Amino acid sequence: MKTLAEELFKEFREYSVSEFFRKNAAMLGYTGKIRSLTTVVHEGVTNAIDAAEEAGILPEITVAIRRVDEDPEHLKVVIEDNASGIPEEFIPHVFGKMLAGTKLHRNMQSRGQQGIGIVGATLFAQMTSGKPTRVVTSAGDGEIVCADVMIDVDKNEGRIMNGKKLKGDWRGTKVELELKEVRYERSRYGPYNYLRMTAIANPHTRITFIEPDGKLTVFERATDSVPERPRPMLPHPWGVTADDLLALAARTKSRTVAGLLISELSRMTKRKVEEVGRLSGVNLKKKPSELTWEDAEKIVSAFKQIKFMAPPTSGLRPIGKEDIEKGLRQMLNPEFVYAVTRQPKVYRGGIPFIVEAGIAYGGGAGRKEGGEEVEAEGLDLIRFANRAPLVFDQGGCAITLAAKSIDWRRYGVDIATAPLTLFVNVVSAYVPYTSAGKQSIADEPEVFKEIREAIMDVARELRRYLYRKIRARERQQRAKIFEKYLPIIARKAASLAGVQVPDIEPLLKKVAGVEDEGRKNGP
Amino acid sequence: MKAGEKLQGFGKEVIGDILKARPPRLKIPSRSTSNIRYDEKNRYFVLGDKYGVRSAASMKQVKKFAQTMCVADFCRELIANDKFATLREMYYTAEGWETGPFRDQGESDAIVEDLEATFMLKREDLGLMPEEDGAAVYGELTLKEEGVTIDATKAGRAGYTIPPTIDDVEFLKCKAERVIAVETMGMYHRLVQEEAWKKFDALIVGLKGQAARATRRFLKRVHEELNLPVYLFCDGDPFGFHIAMVVISGSAKLAHINHELAVPDAEFIGVTASDIKNYDLPTDKLRELDIARLKQLQRDPRYNTPFWQSEIKLMLELGKKAEQQAFAKYGLDYVVKEYLPEKLGLKG
């Protein structure tokens, strides 16, 4: 006779990560027909740009979306890059295994991070169309690998079907995903806008986009230098938890806990370690494998009592003022552009981040619901995290909240009508996303404050520009008025006095440029 | 100084500023009610010392400055050619000026007033005149206008018409000993018909309602040059009172030339509220407008005398008003036979 518990646990078994996500596709951004398509494009393009940058290559990306048959919701997405290719044996891991990758433990800023993205796309393709994802890749060595990848959901593994090798002179990776239950639209949430935003934040990237109707758009690059690669950064003691510490202990090559602290954390010196030992009462000479949860908790609470230098920010790679301005200029051809990259700050005690903001006024700037040609209809807020566009979930995002918290009238604009594009990029090894969909930044107080200040920085510059513009127009109007009436005054005065008409040029020069006398005396 | 010289001086000043690259300015006495005060000593309204500056360096004012120059030069030409133009004629002439037409005649009239106030000139001095003639005068006065000698008893039944250019008219001979100015032309013709001018040795003047500048100027001149006392006979209502008061103390709007218009010694003889009562005149009820106006007058410094205060108070109490023709109740000649002799102290 089985116990009740045995009976109840009969069905108990391990789920694979892939299976978990198959059931929770929404968490990855696969919700709704338009959003799902944009998410696939996002995952592919993110990987492509990251790969090219890793290899120090100027990214050249082509995205094509094609109809497969009569069904408008049955599409094929092709994303091609010019990076260094993927070694054959890694293909099933990259495209078929969740939480595999090189990025998670590096404590380094990158677009992707968790090794979920492109696998999610493969999985979504497989779930909706039943078709494998085709990967074509080459390191440029004359050999091209073609492979169809299917995911074995139970085992969290990729499986290659129809693998073959071709000869050819080409370098890069091309991914073809066949999707159903998606819809192409040229809206704010569709791939077109996504790629346009990507081009703004990545002015070194050239993106070619082919829409289902065959229309081809090239988002040309605005700069020719590949951004310097971010460097991995060791975690700051204020940013680690007891759990992190135990994880580090399990991985480290150090032989003592003291050694672990110095080699795995930033801003740790021998003196600081001694201080940690004294304050925590933990024997730091013990082996890392002997570190207990209690020890870890004591060490973490000792960290909080010690003064450390601010976390290193050398690993962060903002776009930079100049490139943001170039990107905005290239894409929007505005009459005014200004951008700022703020100094690094820290949130939650130890996680460094940088906020960048850019503003564009006039030209193609501003929200354009009715397409590129219509008049602007007010503020267009474009959000980025580590250069990747955030298109969805704007409502709760710290960037949206910060932009809304500003009294724009003080800066001389009505955001309901002004042709204004506001750009914000949050850079961090750990961007505080609100969910795994990574479309919205959490309202961390330090992050919110910093975003707000960055926006105010650029808004101030805009105000200065608009003010100058108004002044210049006023000066012109002034000059015109005086040029009309001063000669009349001179002629009539001469007629009254019975003398020759005097030269008015010196007076005109003086009066047309100076402050309005009426206003100077006025309130 | 003559008007022409003043304008020439103004032109020279502006030229001087231009040569020094200094924006020309014109200080114009303010004619807003806040800058008008009642001069107790002279018993008429005068301008205070507030003024506005019209600057050619102001974007908002430079056009008006140019228009002012145009008006000034237009006047210079009139004076030089010894001609007169009406304000309306000038308004139409401006259509051809470089500054463009005025929005309405009010705008051009205001600039004329600016020049009057600034240079302490009457518009007649500037060669401009209002459209309307002054009113009529009948009586034993001989005057010379444009070389023509006129006897005001031989100028037809309607009498001699006071021209806008009354200052150019010369008084030659006068047998009259007083002036009786009446509000309505109806009363004027009654007095002429009843030969009141002969009976009272008076010049009869018809004001035609609110007195025109020329009429007021005429009254001022006969009072000062011929030493005639002036008596005012108007309707017995707040508007009649005020027609008399403007002749006596001047109007707020023309405060800058009241010293040439006001006749502080002129005397209001009726119709008073007491007359309504004493003569038991036919009346109309006071309208709301009349009551409001009477209350306004009560607070007006010009009416701050025991006579006026008690008359206004009485009229408010009666709640009634009467026209000057109401005396016809007792016969057409009643005013001449009874009322006026009593009021003028000429009775038996």
C-alpha cells in the first residue's frame, strides 16, 4: 500500500528549462502577433551585433521578412550578419540550449546576457510552424556550414538535422526562422521601428531591411568605428549577497576565503580583507568549500560596514555623446540635436550604471503615427538598455516615468505637439529589468533620479536653442520694422525742420540690434 | 510761440537725435483719467504731470512715431498754406502716406490729440478742425470773419453760425450785456422769436446739446474779451446739468486745453430740481441711467458745492426730471415773461 504522499508524488518529475519557457513564452516577449515578430527580430539582431562587435567587425546586418504562403500570419524572418561565424559544434548549444552561453558570469555589459534569447526564438518558430531553424554560418575560411536546428524540449538540447557543408567565400551567420501566428505591421511596435531605433543607438551598424512587400530600407551607419568592447568587471562587495558569495566559492580556484574575496571581488585589498575578518569573526583562512551560509551572511553584513571605493566602471561602454548625436542626426535629420553621457553612478549599493540622453528637435523628430511624411505629433520617447531598443511595456518603465515627471513647459516645449524625439539609454552590466522580457526598466530610485537628470540636461540645452531661435526671429522682425519706419521719420523730420534728410544708417544699426526699449522699461 | 515754429523745433530735435544715432523720443502728457485733476483755484480740469514716452527705438512704438511725424508734417503744410482740413479729411489723406492707412479715425484723431497735448496747442492752431460747426448765436454783436462784417441780428432767423475757426473771428461791436446759452435749438428759436435778445440785452447762444469746442471757445472769448456774464439754461436732468458743467469747468478729455475753453464764472440757472417743484413743471420719471448718473455727479469734484449737492439730492428725492420746454405748460412766452426775468434778477 502506497502512502498518500507517494500517491501524490507519483507524477513528480523534472521539467527542462526549455519546457518551462515553452509554457511561459509570454515571459520572453512572445505575446501578441506583432510583439512576437518584433521579439524574434530583436533576438536575432541583438546576437548579430554582439557577435560582430566581439570580433571587432563593423556590423553589417540584413533583416528580411517574407511571406511563406497566402497566410499573412505565416512569415519567414531572415537575419544575416558579417561576424566571425559560429563553430559547427556550438550550433546546437547556441540555438537549442537555454541558459548556455559565455556571458552570464562575466559581469560585463552586453545586449544579451542570459542565453535565452535566440533559443527562445528558435523555440517560438518550432512551436508555431513546426519547422526547424536554419543556420548558415562560416568563419570565412571557405567552408560554409548549413544546419537545421530543432530543440528537444524534454532534454533542453538542440538537435541538428540536415547538416551539410558547402564551399564558398563568405563570412557571417544567417538565421532563418519560420513563424506562424505573427503579423507584420509598420507601427511603433513593429520590426521597422525597432530597427530604426537600433540604428539610432548603434550608429556604427548598417542595417538593411526588406519588408514583406519587398520594400527595401537601408539604415546607413553614421560612424565607422567599432565601439571598444566592454571589459568584464568583478562584482563590488556592496552588490553581492550571501548566495552570490557561496556561488563564487563553488567556482573559485582560490584556496582560502581571503583569496577568494581578493580575486573575485573588486576594490578588495589585504587591508579590507583583514577588516572583513575582524568585523565578521569568520576565519578567512578556511577553504572556500568550507564556507557556510552563516559565514557568508556575516561576511556580507561586514561588507556593509566597510568603506570601499566606488565600483569600477571600466567595463561600461556608453554610446557616447558624439555617437548619439550622430545617430539621431543620421536618422532624423533634425534642426537641433544634443546628447549627454552622464558620469557612472551606483544603484542598490554596488551596481554601476550610466545614463545617456539625447534630444532631437524638428526635421524627422517627433512622434509620427501616420508614417514618416506626416507632421510630428509631439514627443517621441525612445528607450534603450545597453543600446538595445525597448519597444514594449513603456508604461511602467523608469525612463517613461522620468520623462513624464518633467515639467516640459519650463523648457519651452509642448510635448503634445512639439517635433521632439527624446532618446535615453541605460548602460549597466545588470540593467534592472522589470521582467525576463527585458522591455522595461525597474523604478530603482537611483536609476530614476539619474535618468531624470540626464533628460533635464538635454532639455536645458533645447530650451537654450529654442530661445536663441525665437530671439533670432524677433531680431529679424525688429530689423524689418525699423528699416521701414526710421527712414520715414527721418524724411518727415527733415521736412518739418526744413533741412536735408540725415543719414539714418548709424541709428538703424544701433536700434535694430538692441533690446526693445519699450520692454526694457516695462514690467 | 506759434504752432509752425513749435513743429519746426520738433523736427530739429528729431534730426539732432538721428545725427547723434540716438533714438528720437517724444514725451506726451498722459490724458488718462488718472492724470487729470480738478484745479480748485482755476475751477477747471488740468493735466497732471504724468507723461508717456513714444520712442523710435521701440518695436511697438516706431510705427506710431512715424505716423506722428506724418501728422505733424501734414499740419506744417496746412499752416504754411493757411488752410484748414477736417480730422476726417486728414484720416483719408493718410491712405496715401508711407505709413499706410489708419485702422480707423479714432487712431488718427488720437495722434492729433497727442500733438495738441505735447505742444500745448489747439487743433485749430494745427490747421485742423472738427467736422461740425459750432452752434448759433443771435444778438447785438458785430464781428468780422474772413474780411466780412457780420451783424448777428441780421444773419437770418437762425443767427450767426459759430465757425470751427472762431479764433480768427474779430469782435467789432457789442451792445449785449449778458449771454444766455441754451441746450436745445427748440429753446433757442423760442427765445429768438420772443425777442429775448432785445428784452434782456443778451446774446442768445444755442449749444446743440454737448457744446462743441468752437462754441465753448466763443463763450470763453465773449466772457473774457467783452466781459459778459454767461448764463446756462439746460434741461432739468443729469445730462443737462453736465452740458452746463462742461462749459463751466471743461471736460476731462480736453484737459490739456481747458485753460482756453473753460468759463468758470458761467452760471447754471436751470432747470433745477427746485424749479421742477416751484413751477410745478410737467415731468418724466428718472430712469435707472439717470439715477446712476446723478450719483456719479454727486461724487464728481466739479459738483462739490452746496448748490449742486442740494439740487442733485432733491432731484433724487423727487425721482423726476423736466425738459426746458416744459414751461410751455404755461404758454409759449412764459419763459421769457416770467421764468428768465426771475432767474436773471431782472424782474420788475
